[in-house]
Amino acid sequence: MSDVLKELYSTVENRRNNPAEGSYTCYLFEKGLDKILKKCGEECAEVIIAAKNGDRRETVMEISDLLYHLTVLMSQQGIGPAELEDELRRRSEKTGNLKQFHKTDKNS
């Protein structure tokens, strides 16, 4: 995982373990899983809209927001960067993993 994402995770973990007044990250942890998930969903929708609109800069900003909120979710769930690295590495070693789509027999 890139250094900047590891640093983000470290900062989020620090906020979780050492709450600071006025911290948005601390606010998310205080509100709990439902709020964190709501923000992940909102940010995901905003990424989709920005990309659909063809606004490169806005898409980059929204992806950054989504990655931040996903990092908060990871921390809240006790999932560390190493677990993601391992999973991504495992997936990158796969070949021929195109999913087969279920075909429905419309004649039956």
C-alpha cells in the first residue's frame, strides 16, 4: 500500500485512540458504524456522479473522500492495511478469473 495511504491509516488510528476535540475523524468514531457507512455510501455516489459528468478534478477529489471514509471504516472494523495488501496481492496472482454470467433459458 502506498505510503500516503499508510500515513492516512496511521492518522485515523491515532484519532481513534487519542480523540481530539473538533476532529471530524473523532466525530465519525463517536457517531459509530451507521454514520461511517452512511458517509461511505454518500461518497461512493459522489464518485459515480463526478465520473459520469466527466469532471476529472472532481472525480479525484471524491475518490480521495471515499478512500478517507473507507479508511475510517477499516479502522473501526479493526482491518489494517496489511490485510488489504495481502488480499490485493492474492487477487493480482489470479489469471483467467473472468466471472461467468448465469444465462437464463427463456424458452422454459
